[in-house]
Amino acid sequence: PYTAIHIEKTLAKKLKNTSVKIIERTMIVDLITSSQGRVAGAFGIDSEENLVVFRAKVTILTTGGGGEIFGVSVYPRGMTGDGYAMAYRIGAELVNMEFIQIGFGIVHPIKKGLFSDRALIFHPHIYNKDRQRFIEQYIPKDVDYNRCLEVRSTHYPFTSRDESMYIDLAIYKEIKEGRGTEHGGIYVDFTDIPKERIANDPRISEWYNWLLSNGVDICKQSLEVALCAHAFNGGIKINEKAEATLAGLYACGEVAGGPHGADRLGGNMIAATQVFGARAGKYAAERAKDIEEVIINEEQVKNEYENMLQIKNRKKGYRPGEVLMRIQKVMWNNVLVSRNERGLKGCITELQQIYENELPNLFIENDGRLSEVFEIRNLLQLGQIVANAALIRKESRGSHYRSDFPYTDDDHFSRSIFIRKEGTHIKYKWEALAC
């Protein structure tokens, strides 16, 4: 619960002592290109929903992940894959988009709280909504349930690389088939375990005390836990300088792809943000010094402004909140932990139907925000990208599990999938990178 706060405080303090101009309460909607095809800045909408145009010699995307695509996640509000979608729309390449880390999150009595994987070493009771134990019935006869719990306690995210995957697959299927709790989870119960064992164990004492500070004592009450989106391992393809495949564009943090593959070690995401954040700043600044002038595409600005006016003036149609729930439901059911060809194709078809029918007819009610429409567009495109990448990879590898292809196929698939937009279609290619 307190990861990297010292880094955050240090960077914030440093930033206040620089001449960097900070513009808050503004959502970036799209990237601007010049007549030469290089990235020349971005469009945004401010808190009063006015169009803001940023002209820039170099642009760095640091927009984070897209956890809201699944509804149930440990992401903060607003993580709608904006950077992935913006880069995709102007032709930048994305990589490893099928690899999304999924872990256990608390859905009640706390929302968006991490469940400590290390706590599974205590072998808590795991029940469905009827207080029935169920995991054992999903585990193959030659696999030991207690061994699964012990292995699962050694890493937070789901992976198909070891037998712990049966824990996640069982929970996912139980919830999906309607045997989850009213909050969409399953019960994890530690109440039979002596309090001193839990409170004094250095592996989970910090997590236990954090729960206590939020009014939850796991020694006295059950937690409701679900599988939640935790982190995207893929993103905008970058090189060692954090450059994307389009001139003038850099990326770092979770929006960037390449530093991680099908799995990643815990803590490596924070390390990557610092390493590639520093590199992006350094090399982008050096590149900007060599650019004398940036001429933006005026037609692109005009089209963006007219599009905003159309949305604002629309008085009927589909509500963003309702469309969001449809996207999240189809993604959770077909793309979260267990994937197969039928489900992925159905998901892609439904997302395309929403993109063609509902997206052009979204309207903003009196208490709505214009940004909701752009978030829906980003989530739709992100969903299609992820589902297509998962469909292409006909094997199971790390965080990507295909029930119809449950084994790793190194002969055909030990390569990365690169995705880009070509016209109105998603194009992909394979390249030999470690994953």
C-alpha cells in the first residue's frame, strides 16, 4: 500500500523547483501531426470543455495503463488506455498488448484494495457465495491444492507458467458462472488462523496493518476478493532511448511497451518508470534542440473542433455510462484470465458493433463530461487491440492463457506481436524479441 511514495515525494519536490509549466485538469484527446507526418503536439479539453492545442517539438506520453477496460481493477479512475489509443490512431506501433497482469483485488469491504498474494501461505478458506469450497473441483487430480496455494503466495499476478494458475482459473470460472458474491467476488476467510500468526508475520504485517487502518480485521471477518486488472506489460513500442516508431513521439511508464514480456518480476514496473522516464526526458530534450520549427496540421485541428461541437450539440442517443458497462462486461467475460477463439471473436465483433453504432451516437447529459465520450472511444480501440493480439497468439504464455491452446509453443510463438493501424484495419507482424 505504500510502494514508491518516497519516489513520488522526491520527484514532486524537485518539480516545484524547476521552471516546468504544469497545466492541470486537462484531458489530452489526440496527438497532432505535422504535414511531414511527425508528431507535433496534442489536443486537449480543459475543465470548461474548451479545446486546447499544444504545439510541441517533441511529445512524451506518460498516460499509464487501461485497467478500466475490465471494470474490476486496482487502477484509479481514468485509466482508460488513452495513450495506447492515441498512439495507435496516428500509426505508432504497439507491442505485447495481449500480456496483461491480473491479480487478486479486494472488492468488499474495501474497493480497489490489493489482496496480498503472500497471505495465501496461511491457506485461508476460499468459498463461493453459498460458502462452499470449490477450487479443488477445478484442479487436475495429479496437482496438489496446497502446493498451488504455496506457489501462488510467491507472486502477485496470474501466470500460466506454474500450477498456481488453477487457483485463478477456478475463481474466474466460479464468478463468471454466477456463483460469486453480490460484490462480484469470492470469500477468502482467515478467521480460523490465530491472530498473532498473521499480525507478526513480516511478509504481510504491513498489509494487515493497512487493512486495520481502513477498519478491516481479517482475523474477524472475511474478505470478498476478485481477479482484477493490475498492469499492462505491453504498450507503445519504444527503443532504448524511449523513442516510439513515429518521429517526435516518446513514451515511458506503463504506456510504453518493450521492457517487459509475458510476465515481469514484482517491482520491475517501478524500475522501468524511473529508467525510461529519465531516458525519455534526456533524449527528447536533446532532440528538441535540433528542431527549429513545428508546423501543425491545421485541418486536423479544425476537424477535432467540429467533432467536439457535434458531440456537445447532440441531444439524444446512447449514454456513455451504459456503453462503458457493455465494454467492461464483454472484456471481463472473454479477455481477462481465460481466453479462447470463440470468446475472443465474439468480443471483437461486439466491440466493433459498438464502435460503429453507439460511439457515433453518444451524447452528454446535463451532469455528464465530454471526456467520457473520448474515454469510450479509447477503451473500444484498446479492447479491439488486446483481443486481436490474444486471438493471434495461439498458445499460453505467462499472463496470456488460452483454454483452447493451454501449452506454450516455443516453436511458433516465442516472438512478440507488433500491432499498428493501417486504414481502418488492425495490422500485425511478428518479431523475435524475448517474451
